[in-house]
Amino acid sequence: MIHDSKGLKITLAAVLILSIALLIWWALKGPQTAGGYRGAAIAKLSKVLHPDLSDLGELVITNYNEYRANTVRWSAAYFGCLFGAAFLSACAGVLLKLESLKARLGIRNDLAAIMAALASLLITLLTIGSFEEKWRANRVAASGMENLAYELLKSGASQEKDAILTRIQEINEARNFGIVGKPSSARPEPTPDQTPEKQAAEETTGPAK
């Protein structure tokens, strides 16, 4: 009986570890190119783009692919931890109520404790890892790149290369701010009654009294 109990514990522990390993693998696995989950139209951009914009088009596609792949990974990590914690918590509660395991209270309590601990660990990872912020920031950035790709197809886009590059920078910066937040040292926005010269003077000498 003792050997059977130990074997059951080892088997269930192995199943839990395998499940977590599969969850991590799924979270890290994602489409590397456009068209994996979304972006089938973006993948055809290079075929219809004006030759003068081919380099910019490749840049936009590369950024889009990166952001979409990151979106899938962080989405899997976020929802995997969220649903995994809920599932493990529910299983721990059910185990403690199972009448069929009354004869094996040690196994029942151990498994419930392990599942509760794993659920708590997943919630901790979810909070510390900022998975939701990373998922949302990359999703918004990918959408911005997708819209920018369509801007390249408009007439006159060849004369607005600098504006397109500036837009790529803005999307990338917004993505970073979405993950880490704006730095505290960021230059404050001037109030309506402030001129740029007055704001610069106040930053050097302090506000006028």
C-alpha cells in the first residue's frame, strides 16, 4: 500500500510538471512570419508595393512580424497563467471534497497543497512578469504597423518617407511606454500659458513666484 501511494504521488506530480512544461512551450511558441494567425494581407505587401518603397515595406513587415509573434507569446503566457491558476485552484478545492480519497487522506491533502501552491506561483508570475501589459502593448504596435503598411499603398507615399519613418519610431516608442511606462524624467507638457522659452527657463531656475 505504501509503495502504491508513492507511485501514485510520483505519477500525479509528473503529470502536473508535464502540463506546466507544455504550457510554457506553448507560450514561447508563436508564428515567426506574417500569416501565422493574422497578417495574410501584409505578407503580400511586397508584391504590390511601389519599388521606391520596397525597403520601407520590408521594414514595416519585419516590425509587424516581430510584434505579432510577441503578441501571441505574451497572450499565451498571460491567459495560460490566468486560466492555469484558476484550474489548479478549482482542482485543489475539488480534491479536498472527494469522498473516494477519504481512505488516502495523505495523498489527497498533498495533491491539494501542491495544486494550490502552483496556482499561487502562476499568479505571482503573472503579476511580476507584467504579461498583460506586454501582450497589449505588442498587439497595439502590431495594429499600428498593419495600418502603416496600408499607408504605403496610397498615392504620394514615396514623397513621405521621413514621415513614415517617424511613424515607425512613434509606434515603437508607444510600445515601450506601454510595457515600462513613461520615464519619470520625461519632459512635462507645457501649460497653455507657457512658451517653450518660458518652460526652459523654469526648468533651469525654477518656476517664477
